[in-house]
Amino acid sequence: MLGVIATRQRGRAARIPRSQVLAAKKITYRAEARGLYRIFNTAEYRFYRSNSAPPVEGDSPFATNATLPHEPADAYADGTWYLSISYFNGIYDSGFLPLGPMGETYVRLDLVAGVETGSPPAGPLRWHIEPRASGVVRVVGIYAQSGPLRASQWALAYTIDGSTPPADTPDVTQAIAAADLDYLVYQLPAQSAGITVKVRLQTRRNDGGWVYSESSEVLTIAVDATGPTAPRGIGG
């Protein structure tokens, strides 16, 4: 219980139990301590789903339950579904919890004829592009995933005309090591100074057909084929 109690001083007014009285210029002020109570709601896990894209915070949950694990009774049609969960503690909602292998706030469910098929592999954990000497652009990435959904190849697409490289259409592929952790270091062909290079990096797995990681980003860099001016010698 939270409350505020005012300072009490004696005046001519009669003393009132459990109250605070202050006499000043013949005006009597009274302040009482009152409890401040917060109303709690029932704590619960909230479940969200969408068949077009990952759920967005602020969506209405399609099911709730006090504990995990929980199996909602709702049916799913064939297609691709995205599922998210948040926890409501009675006052605040946590926001979507990390569920995916890379900390994604959703898991993907693919159904064909009512049977779950393999979801896409995780994308690169981290990756970047960097300029190298003589107009070369180097692509560096790290991949971490285990289990049957793991990717078997890197899939790299790039353009040099300013256009955006398409997803799921690699120009370069490279095997991913069998270990749970793998690195990619790949140098693109040298380009002339000023050329804009755009790169998309995904991973893929062959399940009778190539299945690509999703939500891939495109990075852009302008080629500098000349480099900085060499330092002048002492006395030069």
C-alpha cells in the first residue's frame, strides 16, 4: 500500500485520530493517509498468427493460456503461417518473445495437404561488405544453425548497375561446412571506380528443390579503385 502523510502541528482545532491537522491564520487544513491500490488482471501467454507475414505487435491474439506448453485448438489451412507469442503479467505485455534460431520473434509453419513441410533455413547470423584494393568488394558472413533445417550452401547475388539483386537467384554459391558454425569470405570481381555494387546474401537447402532463407537484406557500396594518396616521404 502506497500513501502520503502530511506533517501534523497542533492548533486550536481538536485533534482528529488518523488525520493530520495544521492551524495557520485561523484556517484549518486536514490531510488523511489513504492507500493507493493497483488492480491486476490475470497473467497469461498470448498467441498470434498470420498467413501473409509475421504478426505485428498490436494485433489481437487468437488464443491465450496461463502456461506453456499449450496447443491451441484452432485449425490451420494449407499455406505458410507465422506464429508469435507474448507474455502478459497482469499489467504489462512483454512484446513478442524471441522464438526463431536467430532471435526472430516468430516461427514459420508450412503446410501442404495438412502435413508440415520443412521451413526455410536461417539466414546469415551477421554479414557485411567491405572495400578492398583495386576495386574489389569482399563479402564476409557468419552462419550458425543446427538440426535438420540447417542450410547446405551460401547463396550470393550482386549487381553492378544500381539495380537490386533478386532474392532466391544467386550468382555465386558456396558450400556450408557440416559444423554448426561456418564463415564466408568471398571477393567479388574488381570493378571500376565509382561503380555501385549491391549485394544480397542468403542461405539455402535442397529438399528436392532449393529452399532459401527469407527476410534477406541488400547492402550497397560504391567502389573506390584508386585508394588514398600514399604518404609523402620525410622532406618530400
